[in-house]
Amino acid sequence: MIISVNRNMKLINLLENIEKIDENSSIYMKSTEKIREDADVIIIPIDLVPNSGKTLVGLQYLLEVYILKEVLDVWKNWRNGKEPTIRDKLNAIEYFVEHDAYLPPEE
């Protein structure tokens, strides 16, 4: 099953079902939301988003699904295959959004 077209959900549900979500989709949040597990997100296929996929009234762009999957894969690989907790995932996403870089392992 692939989840797509204008699907509303909580960020935690998106993270729990990330492998089922179409990689050719963008993730948006309400423009007032912070990156946290209970944040409301909306998934929209990239080809349905006007203005190069970055601007929608009342929403802020978070990431494309394929980039989110990369962020989580890199987190896991850089930590010798350790499975990230929800908090780890949220930290990795927030770091990537703020720095356009992967969260380095703690030394």
C-alpha cells in the first residue's frame, strides 16, 4: 500500500509508516507548527504542488519523502546500524532542516 495524495496525519504516524509513503511526495506542516511528534503534516505528490513544490498558503515545506528517508538512513548508518528512537528521528529531521546537513554522531 502506498500512502499519498493530500493525506493528513501526525508526524509520528508518518515516521512509523515512512516505507509505505510515495517517495515522489513532499511533506508540509502548518506554518505555525514545530517539528514534534504530534505535529500535523500533509503529504502531497510533488507533481501536484505549484511553484516548484516549496510554497503553499498556510503551510511550510518540511522535506521531500525521499530526503526524509535518506536523513533517517544516514542517521542509522553513522551509528553502526542502531535503530533510531522517535526522538532521534525528530532530532535528525530538525537538524537537517536547519543546517541542510545530516546530524553527526555524538562523540
